[in-house]
Amino acid sequence: MSTAKVIVITSGKGGVGKTTTTANLGMALASMGEKVALLDADIGLRNLDLVLGLENRIVYDIVDVVEGRCKLRQAVIKDKRLQNLGLLPAAQTRDKNAVTPEQMIKLVADLQEEGYTFILIDCPAGIEQGFKNATAGANQAIVVTNPEVSSVRDADRIVGLLEAQDIEEPMLIVNRLRPKMVKNNEMLGVDDVQEVLGNSVKLLGVVPDDETIITSTNKGEPASMIEGSKAGQAYRNIARRLRGEEVPFMNLEEDTGFFGKLKKFFVAG
Amino acid sequence: MSGEIAVKGWRNGLLLVLPSEGPWPEVITGLEGKLEEAKTKTFWQGAQTTLDLGDRPVSEPELEELIGRLKGDYGLVPMAIVAAYAPTREGASKLGLTIHDKLPALEKTEKVEKAEQPEAPQFPPNNALYLRQTIRSGQRLQHDGHLVISGDVNAGAEIVAAGDIVVFGTLRGVAHAGSAGDEGARIIATNLRPTQIRIASLIARSPDAGAPPLSKSPEIASIKDGEIHISPL
């Protein structure tokens, strides 16, 4: 049995960037030479294929595999840019009850047999059947949250549920941070989020709010492939951390002109 | 007294009185009827329950089945029995119940003047649960004694104790001390920032936005003059 990292990407709340995170980390990891499988567990609300620009290649989906209509290898779509990135798409015409946690465990085990080193599972929002399915086969978890109270509240709920399962200490990504607003006390900071979630949740990365995410998502080209995208850079850093590298956290402060730099210089001095 | 099945409210929960005579299955059916009937009127999920068997001999399997049903079907927490018959008492002790010869008297210091509520049995007063963990949103913790938590209680979490609540950490969620009616119960936290505090039947909520920031030093909440007061520890 191989020792692939099977990571579920989850948040509780919808719309915080689970799918975007899954796509970007998958791309970044694959570009670093990892053999990556992305598994869309959001059955009935299929999105991951869109963000990756692979919708038109789908023939079979996860439910087809589970119900034995095709082989696993037939359903996994090779990415058009990176040969070592595969996507197992969700079914769009079914719902969360179409698969069971036991079937997900089997599916993940079969993917490991195929030699994937990273298996990222895009978890649906909510804490019901879809969440149970998505977390069943995982051995690690990334909790994505936005720096806002409702999102952090749901992240806390999710961490509680994950702790009750056989999953390592969950890792945290704070997504869509606006450093300026944090500075002006208009937005929760990373430390505020961490204060609520506690020490048992390890900070994996902070992704700044970045317009390139919107355009790249619509185009089906994850931002982690775009040079000069700050969010893309943040995702690449997170991917390196997942591979075990020590990567310092980015300075998200925007350039504040000459005086700002001068001030920084003095502080640093 | 011998023919009556009674379901009574106690200060600390419920008292079920079973007749000393008559076939056991009939007694069980009768009790279930009473419970079903009372279920609609009373909220007793998690209520501490005392079972008064009088001098009726009840075998251990019979007792075990009854206790299981009270827990499973009605969500009651059987705590004690009153039984005069020795083998019954033995069975009860194997099931971990507190045993009384006769209905225990009320604590002298407490005066409860409610006609329909008879005296409360004495439960182990210093029964405390210590937990070293963070209680997160969506988690609910209930204990029939004091509750001590080393960790945070996050917003969206709910902790309920029949006795006091002590949190070595930040209390952001909802805390209910003295849930069985003890107005002397207290809530203590090193950082008290709760969504809501309840002691016995009183409720206090955190101030709405605009209020002065809450203290970062340990505080204690207790009932004074019929209101929940928060003061430095």
C-alpha cells in the first residue's frame, strides 16, 4: 500500500473557496512533480471541473465508478496542461446519497493503488451526508475559512466534527484576506481566527483576496499557474508546505509608498 | 399506596413511584402509559430520575431492562432507587445506582415551598466532570454535577451542568449552571465572554455591540437579588 496523502478540503460554510483551493493546490502540486488526483465529492453541484476547464472532457463520473459502470481509470480525466494531474468528477444528475462513506474509502484506496501521491477531496458545504462521504477516506484535512465571523463559526464546527474522526490535526487556510482592512480593524485578522480555533489547528497558509482568482476561475485556469498573482503565489507556497518544505509566510502588506518603506526600514533596523 | 404508579416532578428531576404489588409486566405497561401521558407536558430530557420500588422484589435483569428503557425511550438519567428488598438493592448497586432505604429527606438549609413538588433526593453533591478539551460550535455538553473545562468553550457551543461551571479558558458559548434549579450555582471563567449565561431559570445575555469591552481577567457569574451578576473573581 502506498502512502499517499489523502487530504479533504472542507469548510462547513459554502462559498469560502474550497473548490478554488482544491484546484489551485492540485495544479501547484502537480507542477512540482507530484502525481495528484482531485476528487470532486460535491455530487449534484459539480464545479471542480469548471474551475479546471475540464468540463467538456467528462464521460464518466464518481457515481459511475461506484456503481460499476466503468473502471476507475476510465473516469479519471487527465488535465490538459499537466499529465500527472487527474480529476475524478462528481455526478451532476445525482445527489449526496448516491455514494456511501464505505464506497469512498474503497475509491480512495483504489486511487492510491494507481500511484497517486496526493489525493485532494473537494468537500461539499454542510455537515451532512456529503461531508461524511468526503471525510471518510481522508487522512488529513484542510479547513478553509474567510476572515469573517460566520465562516469562522462554521470552521469551528467542522474542526469539532473532524476531531471526532480518525483524521490528523486539521490544517487551516485563511482565504480572501484583505490586509488593509485588517490593519484598519475592519476585518478579522489571521490571529483572530486562530484565537477562536485554537492551537490544535495548524495554520497552513493565508491567501489574499485577489481579483485574478475571479478571472482565472471563470477561464478555467487556476491562479497558481499565473505568474504575478499574489493568490497564486500563496497557493504555491501552501503546496510546498504540504510537500514538507518550510516556507516563510508571505508579506501581504501592500506597498505603502516611500514613507511606508522608510518606516519598515527603521522598524527592521 | 401499593396500587399507585406515580410520576412526580422533583427539584432535582423526576421521581417514579412503582407499586409494591401486582405483576411486573403490568407495572411496566402502567408506567409507560404514565410516562407517555406526562411526556407531552414535561420537558425532562436528561432529568435525574429516582425510582421508588418500595419493598417490591425486582430481579437484576428486570431492573436493568427498565433502566435501559428509561434511558433509551425517554432520555431520563436514572440515578437512584429506593428499595427495601435486599436482592433488589444488590442488583441496583451492580447497575451503578445510588440506593436509599426510604425516600431521603430534603436538605435542611433549602426551603422549597411548592405543594406539587415533593422533596428532592440527595444526589452526590460533589460530583464533578473535568475535561481538557475545546468545546466547539455545535457541541453540547451536559453533566449532572459540576463541570470543569480546561480549554475554550467556543461560540455556538452549549454547556449545561446541574452544579457549577468552571472554564479555564475563554467562555464564548452558552453556559447553563444549576440546570436542575440550583440558584446557588455559579459560572466562573478566566475569560468570560459568553453569548448567554443561564443560572437555574434565569438568563442573561452579553451586551449588544457598543457596550464597553468585557474584562480579560477572571470573572464569576452568580445570582444576587434575583438577577445574574458578574463580578471579578
